[in-house]
Amino acid sequence: MELITIVLSSLFTLITPVGLVADKVAEGLIRDRIHQAEALEVRIDNSPNFQLAGGRIERFRLAGRGVYPVPEFRIDIIDVETDPIDLDLAALQSGELALDEPIQSAAHLVLNTDDINALLKSQRVQSLLDTLRFSLPGGTEREANRYGLANPQVEFLMGNRLRVTVDLEDRVQDEKVAAVVESGFDMIDGHRLVLLEPTIVVDGQPVPRQLIEAFLEGIRSELTLKQLEEVSVIARVLQFELRPEALDVAVFVRVNPDSPLLNN
């Protein structure tokens, strides 16, 4: 969603009195809104040009390699292509990002394992982990918020499986134990993520299956993109592949004009 906002705000900046737009100018504006890009190419198709002055763009295409939205996070490959974009000029001139018609786009992203682990080792992520407090499955109310997480690392396995290793910190005993979480993944109907044969091992001891199932029961309703429909966004996963070296994902996104995310 953040990427769509960057694209739309950049396109608005490009609307000039004569309705002319330069691909290189668009590229520069997008670069200004991210930390860094090793390679970035932007193409804007609009014929005739006067349509841009009216707030309409026929097609927007972006191809990026080594894109850093923030200093700690690298996207190896990102390709984005939109259907026609119809901006609400009256609202834009008042400083609001708005659409006359829904915007539809497709995006292809590849995230390398090394880049994901670099993000997980960053202070940004560790600061987030430091705020987490929880109890183990089956723990008593007295043990709530006893444990924390540190030093996470991911490993992509064959067969669309993922392994996460992390230190589980006991904040009462001031001890650390290693935890290993492994699961397969499947995407159902393009929106619902299903965990396949998940396992959890803490300090070398497998967590009982019934405790894992109890935990999964509590999060299943959260593992769907249909939640975005509450904010007028429809998203579907077209491709989801875990390889040992990378995560490869293709998604479709439709943002309706009434989405509150446009101006977040």
C-alpha cells in the first residue's frame, strides 16, 4: 500500500499546466521518496498528453532492482504495472490524495534470504521485538508477558517451507533458549494463507501438537487478505514461491476511491 501511495503522490507532482510528463522526472520523484535504489526505471504511457492535465494516466510501469524503501530493508526485484489511473484533481489541489475511479495494479517482488535476515538483525526490528511480551502456549495467567524474542533468522526450504530460529528470552530467570519454528505454506483462493505441518521446538524439546493447534486456532482468522476489504482494498496473491535463496511473490491490488489508506 505504501508503494501505491508513493506512485500516486509522484504522479500528482508531475501534472503540469501543459500536461507534459517525463519518465526521468517521475523516476527522480520516486527516488526522493525511498532511501535508495540500485536501478530504477519508470515508464508512463499517456496518449494524448492532455489526458494527464485532466488527471488521467493510461498506464504506469516501474522496474526496480535493489530497492531500499528504508535503509534496513532491500527488495531485490520489484516490478509494478497499473491499469489506467484517474486522479481526482479537485481533491488533489486541496492537498488530498484521491481517485475518481478505482486503481488496479499488479506487482512482482523477490526478496532474498540474506536481505530478509539483514532486516531481522537491524535495530529497527529488534526495537519492535523488545516491545513484545507473551506467554508460551499452555502458560498460566501469572506467566503472561514473561517471554521475549531476540536474534531471529529465517531459512527458506524446499517445498514452500520456512524455518525460523529465534532466541526465547525468559525475563524472570534471565535466561535464553533456542526456539525453532518450521512450517509449510499454501495460498488458498489467492487470499488465505494456510500453515502446513507446523512444528515448534524449544530448547530441543518439541512443543505438543495440541498446543500448536490451539495457537493456530487463535490466528487463523488473521491469515487472510480479505481483512483489507474493510478499508476498501482488494488484494490477491497470484504467485507464492519459497526457494532456498529467495521469496518470490506476485500480487494483484485494487484500491477503491473511498479507501482511507490513500491519505495515511
